[in-house]
Amino acid sequence: MFDKVLRETQNEDNCAYLQDTKQTTYYKIIENCSTEYCEHLIERGWRRFGSMFFRPICETCTQCESLKVDVKNFAYSKSQRRVKRKNTDTKIHIRKPKVSQEHLELFEKYHLHMKDKREWAHNYTDAKHYFASFVHGHGDFGYEVLYFIDNKLVGVDLVDILPNGISSIYFFYDPDYEQYSLGTYSMLQQIQIAKDNDLDWIYMGYYVKECQSLAYKSRYSPYKTLEGRPNENTTAKWI
């Protein structure tokens, strides 16, 4: 059986993106989600972590904007071309997502770095939590793109490859290789994979202008943003 919704709920908590702001999030837990239903939700502004799909439903704030990049009309900027040149010898490998000690050590190293760099909250992630967030629920559409420099794993990019585009889930990297701009390079690789497979969009999740960790998304253009919060029976309008 596909697309079995096990649970739906909503939760109010401190906003993950804006200080001194509350956030209300709606969740669905879906067992054996099909590729078609995943795409249907992503197109309407949902995000996926494991078997959990979610989206904000805050009544008084609309700063979280769903953003998708127009792959076929994307043009590299000068700085993006420089990033590509810096990574001429960077190797990538695409496979179904897994969890290993190497994954966990890299994940921990990255988040300790971001704790110092951006004051991110930090909680240690064990194999069970990583599996639930990034491996479980991948279905026929979830993949990880692994990045290697001199045969060393330096980046992991979690994505969903859907019929009309790629949904970008999460990327983490080795801060010792920060000079390679691996975050930018991973996005450029997503765009290249989409081009190679004749896909139209990169779904980049939520863009919040005032959030430093999300503001970078506007550098990938042209892009469209989702109008409002369409329900599942409404056609999504991107402008």
C-alpha cells in the first residue's frame, strides 16, 4: 500500500529562521509515499525529512517562501563559474541514502562548525536519528550525492529526484574544505543533474530574506515563488 498517512498534527514552537518569532508547522507522517504523491506535496510547498512531510501554517507571518529554480533558463554567474573551476577534481557518487560512521562524523563536524559560525543550536545526532531523518522513507525517489576530494568524503547532499524536478533536502560538508565552496557546488551539481535528465525545477525549500542561512537561495536565478499555501486539491500557482 502506498501513500498511507499515519498521522497528521500541528505544532507551535520558536521559529527556526527568525528570532523572537513563533512558528506553527503542520506535519504528515506518510508510510510508503509514492513518487507521485511526494511530487504533489513538494509542488505545494511541503518539505520531506524521512517519512515526515511538513510546511509552515503561521497565521501572522508569511516570510517563509517556497522557491524553485528554473533549470532550463538558469545561467551561471561569474562567481558560480569560479566555483565550478575550483572543483574540477571533486568527484561525486549518487546512490540511495545510507548511514555510516563516516556520515555521522562528518554531520557532527559540520554542525559544530555552524554552531560557532552562525550560532546554530547543536544536538548530537546518533545513527537512529540520522536514519529517521535522512534514510527512512526515501522510497523510489530519495538519493544522496556524495562529494569526494582526494578520495575523502567531504560532502553529503540529500535530494529527492522527482518526475519534474529535484527537491533539495539537506547538505552538509567538511569545514576543513570550505575554500571549495561546496554548498554552492552542490547546488550547481543539482542543476546539472536536472539538466542531464531534462527536469524543469530545483525545489530549494524555504527562502527567508532575513535569515542568513537561507538568503543564499536567491542567488540561483531565474526562480519562482509559490503563491499562498495551496491545499492538496488546489492547483499550485508559482509566480
